[in-house]
Amino acid sequence: MSGTGVKDHIQQEQLIAKYHPKRAAALLFYLFGSLAFILGWSFMVMSSIQFVESTLVAWYIGLGAMTIGCLLILWAEIRRRYMLFVITTWTVRVRTGYINQVTTRVFLDEIVDVKLNIDQEERIVNQGDVEIYVKDEDDPALVFDSVDNPRGILEIVLRIVQTIPDPVPWDHIPRTRSFSY
């Protein structure tokens, strides 16, 4: 407390929204993984009922196809689970990685434009990419890849950018774009 009895108030960063990529973005991995698993399982069943000659090679082919199918589905799920898009009252962030997590952030006062990139196929499942542009860069600084309801995310970011206080409460934080932990 200061001598006047007024407590100094420091505005804290608050979470607004968190998003993960949509599963429909990796639909081909799920389809090919399931198909490979089913083919491997079918090959194992056919060799067990002697429809295909039951040899060690046939067993390895069936087991290999089942393993590849499981790994494709597992890779798609890990990739989706360990990619996080975060919007706060100070920054917009993308965190990727399982072991070596890398976070890329853009402070709200640096944002000059937000655009949507939606293909015809993505429009059907209501997903798309939200690209965030900053000063003095032609390429997007951040991309929310394959998120659900991209128009809603665009609207959230644009409204937050319009309500930035002056002076900004995050001036004490270094303006590093990427960091890992």
C-alpha cells in the first residue's frame, strides 16, 4: 500500500479462448489408418482360416499393416492434441510440440490485419485457417490452422484489437516472437 492508502493495481493477462485443430483436418490420416488396420486384420483372419497360406511372412504383413494403421491414427491425434491456439487479453498464441513445446505469440498492438483462408471443402465442415498479420511483414505471423468456426475467431480477435487500452499493460514484457520451454 502506498502512503495515500490506494493500492496500485496491475492489470493481469486473462484467457479469452483456447482452440485445437479440428479432427476433420486430418480426415485422410484417420481413413488411411483405419483402412490399413482393417486390411491387416483381414489378412490375419484369412491366413488363420487358411484362405491365404499361413506363413511367418503372411503374419508379418498383417501385423505390419495393423501397426501402420494404428500409428497413422495415433500421429493424427497427437498432432491435433499438442497444437493449441490461445487468445488472451494481451496476446494471440500458437503452441506446438509434444516434447519440445514452441510458443509463437503476437501482442495485440502489433496486429494490423486478420484474414480468413477457407477452401470449399473446409467450408462444408465449418473449418478454416485464420491468418494474423503484423506490421512490416508480408507473410502471416500466426496461423490458426484448421480451426472450427474461423469467422467467429476472426471476429473475436478483431474486437479485442479494437479495444486495446492506451498505454498497453504489457509494455514490461519483452517482444520475443517465439520461445520454447
